[in-house]
Amino acid sequence: MSESSKTDRRNFLKKGAIGVTLAAAACGNLLCSCSSGEGGATAADTGDTVKLLTPDGQLVEVEKQHLKHVHVTEKVTQEQARQGIPGKKFVMVIDLARCNNARKCISACQKMHHLPDDKEWVTIKLMKDSPEEAPYWFPKTCFHCDNPPCVKVCPVNATYKRNDGLVLIDSDRCIGCKFCMTACPYSTRTFNWVESEAAPQDMATHHPGPEASIPARPGTVEKCDFCPDMVRMGKLPDCVSACPNGVFYFGDENEDVVTNGEETLRFSQLIKDRAGYRYMEDLGTKPRVYYLPPRDRLFPVKRGYDALPDEVKERYKDVL
């Protein structure tokens, strides 16, 4: 074997070993998903499986529901978490013409922040501007306002505005008074009533604090945070990268650039060309989330409705 062939083989094996390590980290315990013993799930349960390579070289089939969501993030000080990322001014653009209520943004957010299935920081509304118009899907996040009423009413400075445009909550300071929930005109905040059953599996690498919004603390307020711990590492928020239709664009207003992971555009030109607007802008809150009108929609509303569970369909029955 030539020296170059040996080098290529070593590199291939090295990459393979990294893949095995990542697969083992993602699953935690591969065998827990593959055994058909008492109380264990089998591949026949759902049919939704992936194939992984175990550390001992065996190819196994694992149900996706048993894969654990592991993030490795940088550890930052409280001062860094409150100041934000220097030189940045984050902004989001949501293209209403592309949304078909796939709800991947919601499930990705829940995994990222260890939320139960019944708690949604990102919600999708069904909007209708007038009786004559057709309805459209309307994803709603926290708007990270430049003039946030939630920050003004917090008596302990638990919710605060960063220099990079994000509004975050320090759960160590939050006393659960709910003043911020009352002040928010967009109803994007939720209250954490109960304590989590167990600490997240990746707490050792997904460092707790305001940037990660973990751990969840009972008696405190929570909300969409734009995944600042991922953004600090140059990665997109999970809702952006998970969307199959490129609905969410995220970027830096100072650099005048936004991306949905597939295409990168000038923020100012996109807003100008597509008549971008801010939701309920007349309130003077100056949201950092812009919407592109649902013109030339890619999907009929019904496509995003028929496959929903019955309990989710109930949310939209009045509009339809």
C-alpha cells in the first residue's frame, strides 16, 4: 500500500471513529433502543429508525425517539451573558409565503431547551386579515423588542435587553411575579409551574445560564431566546436550521445580512423588495422580528392542517 493510500485510510478511520463517538453521544446507550427485552422499545414500534455504528463495529437500528439531543456550547460568565456578543445586532425575518405549519421549528426548540411536548416557545397561528381573504400560517417567536415593556416592569432586573438586541431572562433572579407576562403585548412568555423530572442529560456540555435558558426553574418565566449560546459559536438558532422550507432568516443587522441556512441575503434589500413589516409596530415596541407578506404562497393552508393531531386541529377550527 502506498504512503498516500495509508494516509487516506488513516484519515477515513479517524473520521469513522469520530462518527461513532458522536453517534454514541447522541444515543447515550445504543443498546437501550435495540433490545427487545421487557419494557424496551423495538424497531417495529414506530418504524421510524436510523442506522448507527456501535463502538465495537456493529451496525444497529435505533428508533429516532430514543436519540438524545446533545449540544456542546461555550461557557460564559454572567457579565458576558448580560452584555451580549460585541458588535452584533441580531435580527430575524419570517417569510409567511413559505410556511406550511410543518412544526419542525417547534419540535427543534423543544429539544434544544429540554421543553415538554405541551410547552411551545415558538407557536404557529392561523391568521386571516379579513373575511374575504384566505388564511395563512403565522409563526410567532419572542420579538426581542428594542423598546421592550417587559424589561421596564421587572422589579429585580431578571429580564433584560442586551447590546446585541436580544432580550433574555435570568432565572436565578426571576421571582415569578409575572409582571413581564402582563406587560408583553405579544403573549410570547410562559410560566414554568412545575419542576422538571430530571436534569437534562447534556448539562455538562450545554452550560446553564441565561444564554441557554436551562435549567428550568419552577416559579419562573420562560420564553424564546433566539438560542444565543449557539449564535455565539456562529451557528443558527435551532428553529431556523430545522425548518424544511426556509421560512426563518436570521442574521446581523450591523452586517446587513440574514440567512436561512440555504440562501444568504442582504437584510435591508430583502425588507425593501418584499415589503417587510413588523407585527403590531404601532405599539412602539420596535420588534427585531420582521415579516414578509404571504404573497405567492408555496403551500395551501390545508396541507399544513390535515396531518395535525386532533388536539392541535382544535386550535385552528374557528379560523377555518
